[in-house]
Amino acid sequence: EDQVTQSPEALRLQEGESSSLNCSYTVSGLRGLFWYRQDPGKGPEFLFTLYSAGEEKEKERLKATLTKKESFLHITAPKPEDSATYLCAVQVGSQGNLIFGKGTKLSVKP
Amino acid sequence: GAGVSQSPRYKVAKRGQDVALRCDPISGHVSLFWYQQALGQGPEFLTYFQNEAQLDKSGLPSDRFFAERPEGSVSTLKIQRTQQEDSAVYLCASSLSSVRSYGYTFGSGTRLTVV
């Protein structure tokens, strides 16, 4: 069965304290791995798509990496406005529907 | 419009009532998806449309759930005889034809509470 597991469930950081979020996956055929950010009361906001092991993408303080079994979202020198739930998802079919993990709730304190 | 619009934002339904949730995708977006998100969980796939064709409805939890997109733009998710377990946020997402290139754009969702 295709599965996505995110860890930790919650992460508290001080402003400026860098860390990483983990997304491990077990799927029959990966077509893409997606990272989203979700703020309370809002829909998920697209951050990155990764397609093959070794691929990396960056956006401001965020950097996503991909291996054959997991992906990491690295947050460098986070700010309070980075506080949100970060969702990881995989695409396994050709039609585009995604399988999501439960998310990591990140809190960054000033 | 500039984004995916969903209405209503909040809906309270009495158990057994029928509800209809609306999604206005980004103009020109071919693909449209519905997801269900329970509290503290990630979104779960319900159904997928390419233009007006419903190509995958494997995630619909029961035959009480029905979705349509008759003209290939606006979509409606209908839930008949609502039950308490239907309480969740219902998210709509749209994309250009290739998710690979563009990812999805999600709406803010409709929060359904069945009492």
C-alpha cells in the first residue's frame, strides 16, 4: 500500500534555529513528490515538486531534497512567519491525484 | 479569477440533510480535484475531473457523495443524508493539464460540520 509518513508531528524552534522536516514514502512508482505549506483556515500552498533522487530545490529559507526513500525540507534561520503546517505528498498515478502525509506543525518563536 | 474560490466557507448541517459545496477553479485550468481533510490530518483524495469528465471517483467514501462539473469549469460536490463522520474541510484544487509542471492551486476549503 502506498504510504507517506512525516516526522516530527510538531516542531518548535527559536528564530534563527535551523532544522529539517522529514517525509518518508513507500510507493509503487513515484511520479513526483510535493511539498506544501498550510496556514490555519487556508488551503495548502504549493512550495516544491521533486521528481528524481538527488534533486534539490530552494526558495528563500527553504530547501527540499529527495532520495529514493525520503525527502527533507530544510529550514535555514527560520522566522516567526515560517510558522505553519508543512505537508508532503506523492503522486503515483498519471492523473495527478496525491497521497498526503499528516503534516509537520512548525512553530517559530521570536 | 486569480485563485480557486470555494463556497460556502462554512456550512453547518443537521444529520440527514443534503449539502452542496461549490468550487470555482482558476480560469483555463483543465484538471480539478476534490479532497477531504479531517482535523489534524492531511488531505485525502476524493475525485478528479479533466474538463467535464470525471475520470476517477475512487476516493468517494460512499454513494452518498456525488460530484459534477457539467461545463468543465465550476464543480459541485454534493453529500446526501449527511452523517457526523462527514464533518471535515472539503478542499478543491485545480491545475493546468500537467501537474508535473505546475503543481496544484488549492482553494481555502469549505468547513462542514454535521450536528
